[in-house]
Amino acid sequence: MSTRVWAAVTLGVLLVALAVVVAVRVPWSIPPAPRADQLAALNDLPPQAVAKGRAFHAALRPGGYGALTIGLLVAVVLGFSPLGARMVETVARPFGGHWLAQAVLGGLAVVFAGELLTLPFAVWRQRVLREYGLSTQDWGAWVVDLLKAFALGAVVGTVALVGFFTVTRLFPRWWWAVGAVGAAALMMLFTFVFPVLVEPVFNKFTPMEQSQLRSDLMELAARDGVPVKDVLVADASRRTRAVNAYVSGFGATRRIVIYDTLLREAPDAEVRVVVAHELSHARDNDVLTGTLIAALGAALGVCGLFLLGGWTPLLRRAGVESIAEPRAIALLVALAALAGVLAGPAQALVSRRIEARSDAHALRLTGDPASFEAMMSRLALVNLADVDPNRVEYTLFSSHPSVVARLAMSRAWARAH
Ligand SMILES: [Zn+2]
């Protein structure tokens, strides 16, 4: 069999594996709350808060769509024309056009071209966040965060680019196989490394002081069969008013992280509800599910790239001889951007299902729908949520059930118990 046939077979096997993971590990059986209950919940929310959330999201919308459109446009123009290949050559010229210079500098140039052109939209977004009082960051701190994110992206990007093009040089015919394994492994590694190396770049974490709440949360975790090592408080108030909490790490390193904003805003019973929701993610290994999907998706992507690389008209359009050469970076970025746009709604759907399961679990574990509802209303109020987003945007972008859907679910649960 030729390598192309092998790649096609592998692609098929990975697709089946992905379908199995999604079918088995995603809770498809929980039906969304009836629309009538959602509308009743909507009616009970303070109309002013609902209107403010809507206005906030309407103000964000042009910037959001602008960034999406321009980002995609830049990627497509550079990738599906010889412009991108020329850009890679140009930045590597001072280094004699060495492949490493092409891979690293070329790759960073292509990516940062997109970042730079969408920067005005990022500024727009931050302006809206400040105007609505959600961001507590001044522009200096915001720029520092932006630079940190750029630096982090540059480091990760450099490792990925050098890795990828080393593999394509070492294994000209089988790079897709090595690359698929490598990409999947990288996704797994990132899940473990992220909480340890990346989170501290943006936030400071301090162990929560001994208190009734802390003991309550540790007890809740133990009762749920998800022992945690510690409860940490993140200094999120440095940058936002938004409230949140999450469980990070695995096994012996697992800890509950609570935004200081949440502790300030919410009574203890509501914090318990949030933590119970987060414990459910740990208990059902939702991070593992997410990582598996990401790893299979990444491996699929590499096989797909190899197969697309045999399509001569595409290569000719991008002005490259092979998809595995550094001059093809812009083409790779364009294909990745398109794949991202297509995969987004599917990821959002999977995420909404998993989040609904965690809500149901939080209700079971705390047996406290009143606090659940109070917390949801508070979350909506403080985070300026669009409590009942329009159907299209909800389908395309929402990672969580809408606030009214979550409220309706809680009411249904209360009725049944
Ligand atoms: Zn969640």
C-alpha cells in the first residue's frame, strides 16, 4: 500500500475513534429544559439586568465578528496565494533562507500578521469591557497581559513549528504518522502542563484561609469521591469583576480554584453550588474527554494535511512545491483557521452537554436548588450574561447552556424532588 492509502486508512480509523469517544463520553441523554420553563425563568429575572446583558453583548458583537472575519481573511489571503510563501522567504532572507529561520520566523510572521490586524478589535473589546465595568484593568495592565500572551504564543509556536518541520525533514514520506502521534501527545501534555506552568503567568494563587467554607468545600469534595489537595484563591479581581471557579490538576495535585471575586460577591451556599458543579467535571473526567477529543482532532488534522498536500492545484495556488516545506506555513495556518471555524460549533455543542450534566450533578450533590437559582441569577448579573441569546449565536458559540435554560433545569429538578 502506498503512504497515501495508509494515511487515508488512518484518517478513517481516527474519525471512527473520535465518533466513539463523542458518543460514549458526552452525555447526550439529558434533554434541554422545556422552552416554556425557560421563558418563565426569563420573566422572573430583573428586566433591567436582562436589558443590560443584552446591550453589553450587542456592544461586543461588531468587534467579535470583525475579529473573526479579518482574522480568517488574513489567513486565507496569505495561505491561498503566494503572498504567504513570499513573506516566509523574506523574513528568513537575512539568515540565508535557512529552513529553521523560515520555520520559526516565517511562522511567527504569518501568525502575528493576523494578530496585528485584529488588534483594533481586541482594543474595541477591552473598551467595551471597561465601559460596562466588567474589566478592572487599566490599559497598561491590559497591554502587559497581551504581551505575556504573545510571548507564550511565540514559545509554544516555536516549539510546534521546529518540531513539525524537523519531522517532515526526517520522514519525508511518513511525517504524517509521526506528526499525528506527536500532535496528539502535545495536546495531552498541554493539559497537564497548563495548570502548572501557564496559569501562574496570569494569576497569583493563595491557599484559602481556614474557615467554615473551606472545610465545607473539602467535605463536599470528599463526599463526592473527588478528593482535593487544597482550595486556592485566584486574584482575578486584578483584571475582572466576573466570578468563576474551577477544579484543576489530577489525582494528588487536584485543587479547587476560586476567584476572589466570587468569594466577595456570593454567600457561602452559592459558592458551594459553583464548586459542586466544578467537582462534577473532575468526577466525570471531563478534562480527559476534552483532551481525548483534542488529541484525536489534532491527529486527524495532520493526516488530513498530508492528504490535502497531494492536491496539486492547492499547492500551485499557494506557490509551494510541498505542504511539508516551511514556505507552506501560511497555507497550513489558513487550513487550520478554516478547520477551527468548522469545528467550533461542534465543540460548543459537546461543551453545552457536558456543562448541563455538571449542573444536574451540582443540584444532586447540594440538594439546594434555591441557592443554584440565586447563583445563576448572580452569575448573569455580575458577568453581564446575555441570559437568552439568539438561536444562531447560541448554536455557534455558546460553551454553556443559556442562563434561562440553567434556571429552568433547576426548577424542573426542584419540582421532581
Ligand atoms: Zn462547567
